[in-house]
Amino acid sequence: MVTDHRAVPVETLREFARDRAELTSVRQVAAEAGLGRTTLRNFLTRGTTPHPRVRRILALWYLGEKAKEQTPFLPEDYISAFDILLDGLPDDHRARAAAVLVERLVAMYASAGVEIPPALAELRERDADPAR
């Protein structure tokens, strides 16, 4: 996913704002984005390149809204993926292989300097808890 507001194409911003305005209103979308109603309406109807400040506000709003739409994976999603990946292994080897996969994934995230996804961290904790 794009995280730099300058990388979001203007037409993507226009389409996103237009879609949102069709669902609610130009006034509501302008308020959500932090723009004036007239400024947003001009952006939507004239099809011109917005002022850099307006473009930045729209892009940051767009990225924030897209981030809200991201559905986090659940530990069960990883378990389902492991079931597919480990399908050919005998049942008595699957649990150990899944634990190895979890640790390898955690190591890959660590070596990339990226935060471990919450579902993967939870799955790792489950595997480490002998009471489960």
C-alpha cells in the first residue's frame, strides 16, 4: 500500500472523493477531509490540478481512510494458510512444522526491520503457552 501522500495520483483522489460524495454529500466529505465545501466541489467538477496544499490534504485523508479499511489478519488466517502449505505432511509432523513456520516468519519480519503482525505474534504466543 502507498504510504507517501505524494505518490497518490490526483485522479485516484478525485475518484475516491467523488465516490464518497455520492454516498453522503460533498459537504460531509469536505468536512471529513478537512477542506471547504467549495474547494472540494471545484476539485470534483472542474477536473483541474488542485493547489499543492489541497492535494496534500486530500491525499493524507485518502491514505487515512484506506488504512481504516485494512482488515487485520486473525491467527486463524495463518492457521488456514499453514493447513494448505503443510497438506502433504503426516498429521504427527504438522504441529512441529507449523511452529517452525511461525518462527521463520517472525525471523523474516525481524531481519527486514518490520513489526511482526499482531496475529502472527498472537499465534507465536499460543504456541509458546504449554497450557493451550
